[in-house]
Amino acid sequence: QVQLVESGGGLVQPGGSLRLSCAASGRIFSIYNMDWYRQAPGKERELVASITNGGSTNYADTVKGRFTISRDNAKNTVYLQMNSLKPEDTAVYYCNVGGRFGVGIASYWGQGTQVTVSS
């Protein structure tokens, strides 16, 4: 079994910053992609940013230039640095990790962490 533990969400004023973390533990052989998604009330879950095991990154147009995804392979952890936050960034943020685990090729979701941008 693999567990993902997210942290770092909270309430922040517009223009502020937050850093999310997602740590994977369990029977992990190799991790390929590590992604951050978000879901705002009444909306579908959307991909925010992704990073491959080679370090290639991809961002949604709405967050380019403001958010930075990174990973620490030694710690099986992915981060999302969020700067210049806007009210429309308010959502529950989920990490998703895909790779080869004890059960084989699979992907797992974190429990979600609330990010609220409001004055």
C-alpha cells in the first residue's frame, strides 16, 4: 500500500504565497509522474502542474509564471510553490503520483488540502 500525505494549505490574502507538499510512503519501487490537481466548488478537477522523473514540467495556462512544481526524489516528495495567489486559485488541491509500486503500475491520490485566497 502507498500513502500520500499533503500539507501546506491554508488561508492567504490575494498576492500572498503558499507552499504545498505531498510525501509518498510505502512499497515504492519507482515514481514516474508527480502532479498537482485542484477542484473548486462546482467545478471539475483540473490539472495544475506536473513533473516527470526526469524533471520536465508542465503548467496550466492559468498558473504559468506564478506556480512552480518541484520534486525531491530521495524523499518521494513533490512540492508546489504558489506565488501571487488570486481568489480564483481557491480550491482543494490534490497530489497524484504514478509509478511502479508493490501492486504494480498504479497511481495514487492524496487526501486533498484546502487553499483559500481571500482578503
